[in-house]
Amino acid sequence: MVFNSLKFLIFFPSVVLLYFFLPARKIRYIFLLAASYYFYMSWNAKYALLMLISTLITYYTSSWIGETASKQKKKFYLILSLISNLAILFVFKYFNFINDSISSLFQNFNLHWGIPDFKLLLPVGISFYTFQALSYSMDVYRGD
């Protein structure tokens, strides 16, 4: 769904109106999450699964951070969230660049680098939602 399409022109006001007519705050948040996933899926449904994985990682690790009294366990869960989310970002956004750079370096020394590139389309907004997830986890860790 493109921002300047008729579909978006119908979708956006509908979501805004429904959001304000829903009675409870929790229901509003769930509706907004579902609408966001629908919007993202309208571009490419496969990548909504990627965003769902990031959401689940962030949700569970942040919940564990909030429930745990031990400072050491909180730090472990924060690191788990950071590494997991950054690994997703790395694979989809930076892997091919780094892989090509290493391959070029090896070619300079007449060595073979046998790791092929991934043929993946870069998901729209992956940096944005990854850094949002990271900042949420850090906010929970700090108690904000």
C-alpha cells in the first residue's frame, strides 16, 4: 500500500476513526498493532513475519526485564534483546555488504571466499522498527 494510493486514503482515516471510537486503552493498542501489521503486510506479507519475530523478542525480553529483581538477569535479558534484534538487522541490511567487502579483500590476496550473498529484498523500515525495539528494551531496563 503506497501513501498516495486510494487504498491508503481509505485505510488511514478508517484506522484513526476506529482508534478513537474503541473504549479501552489496551484494545486501542492491540488494534493499532494489528492495523500496523496489515499496512506492513500489504507491501510484502513475508516481511511481516520478520517484524513479528522482532516484536516477540522485544516483548518477552522486556517482560522478563520488568519481572526480574536481579540486576545481573536484567542485563542478560537486555543483551539478549539487543543481540537478537541487531542480528536480524545485520542479516537483512549489512550481511551482503560485509560479505562482498571480505570477498574483495580475499581476492586481493588470491584467496577464495566461498560464502555467497543472500538474495533478499531489504524490508521497508527495518532500521526504524529495530531501533524502536532496542530503545523500548533499554527504557524498560532503566525503569523509564
